[in-house]
Amino acid sequence: MEFYKTIFNSVGWFIPPYIPMGILSKIGGDIKSKGANVKQTDLEQHLASIYNAEHLASMVCERYPVTPYISDFQEIISESVEAHFSGLGHVAVSGLMPVIEGAGRMLAYRRGVEHKYIKDTFLNLATECKNRSKKNNIGAVSEIEAMMDSFIEFSKSNLYINSEKYPQEDNTNRNGILHGAYSDQDYGQPINFYKSIAAVDFLCFISAFDAAISWFAPAATNQSNALAKYYRLCIEIYVRKPAANKSMQPTR
């Protein structure tokens, strides 16, 4: 797992929950093979295959509504996911940023860990999970530790770093987005959404330490299949057709 921590943190991501190890291995191998030539657009293509209509529909229907503290934001998350599939990238991302913060603070308060400063909140939450995993032999201890350390690095060096010091070209940065330092052209791409929804999923994973909720992705249901079908329809109507029409317009 240390390999995945190093390789994913190097491109401004982290070890995500609910994703099969085989898929993570494929992504990590591709990033390693490209080395210094890897771009955020390369990572975006991989994440698009993970956070697809089926996966997100299952999370929206079967996981977010039943996860403590995350469930308080289930409508906001659902609207943000719908905005993503409707091509409203800025709205999708800016909708999730307060969720990450709010759920993180609520979890920290419940766990009795310091949460005065949001950057420290995630450090303290992850550290508490590592310690609990070791003490009570919860899960694969070494894997839990690597996941928590990976998220700490992501939150410290990307999500909550000073926006002027953000190291990647994608600008998935809370300060730049919520403080208005970033304008239209600075963010709003799918990768911003993928990294943000992955952070929400990570908080789901942390919440599962206190609840009888699986650490595996939920299975598809009739309800989630219907929602996934709607998401795909949104892509067809709002994303693909407008793009095709735009490409057919004469240049001036």
C-alpha cells in the first residue's frame, strides 16, 4: 500500500476507498510508467472510469443516506453528482466543498478530536483512525495506516494548501474555490469533481469505524440502476450533444 500512497500523492490524489485493488494497481502502474510526463488529464481519464454513473448512483442511493454525518448532506451530494453529469462542473465542485468540511468537523466533534482548524481536523481524524485500527486490530492495520497517511498528505498538500502554492494544474483546492481566488477558467473540470467526491467517500470510510457499514462499495439495486440510467441520459443531453453542436459551429 505504501506504493499507492507514494504514487497517488505524487499526482495530487490519495488511496481511495470502495475501489478494487486491481483497478488501483492499473492506475498506479500507468502513473509510474509515465513518470514526470503524467498529466492531470491522464489521471482524469482513469478517475472517470471509476466514478461513473453506475458507481455514483449506487453511492447516492445506498451509501450516503445511511452513513452517519454524511447523511446530513445527502441532498447536497446528490445535487452535486447530478450537476456533474449535467456538465455543470463549477456547481458540482463548489457544492461538495462545504460537505467535506461540515462532515469532517461533525466527525471530529463526535470522536472528541481537535477541529478548530480544518486542515488539522483531517490530520486528527486520520490519526485517530490509525490508532484505533492498531489498538483494536480493525481491518488490515498496515493498509488502514497507508490510506490514512495518504489522505493526510492530500489534504495538507492539495485540498487545503494556500491556493497560490497548489502544485498541480487542476486546482482542486478548497481555498481557491470557496474564497473566489479561482475564476471560470481555473477549475470546473471533471477531475475537480472526482477528487472532491473521493474526499466525501473517504469521510464515509472514516464514519464506518463507528457504524455497521461495509467498507466495500454498495451493490447496484433497481433504484440505483434507474438513477444511473438518468445520469447517462443527462450526459447525452447536456454534455455530448452541446459539445458536438459547438464543434460544428463556423469559426470567425
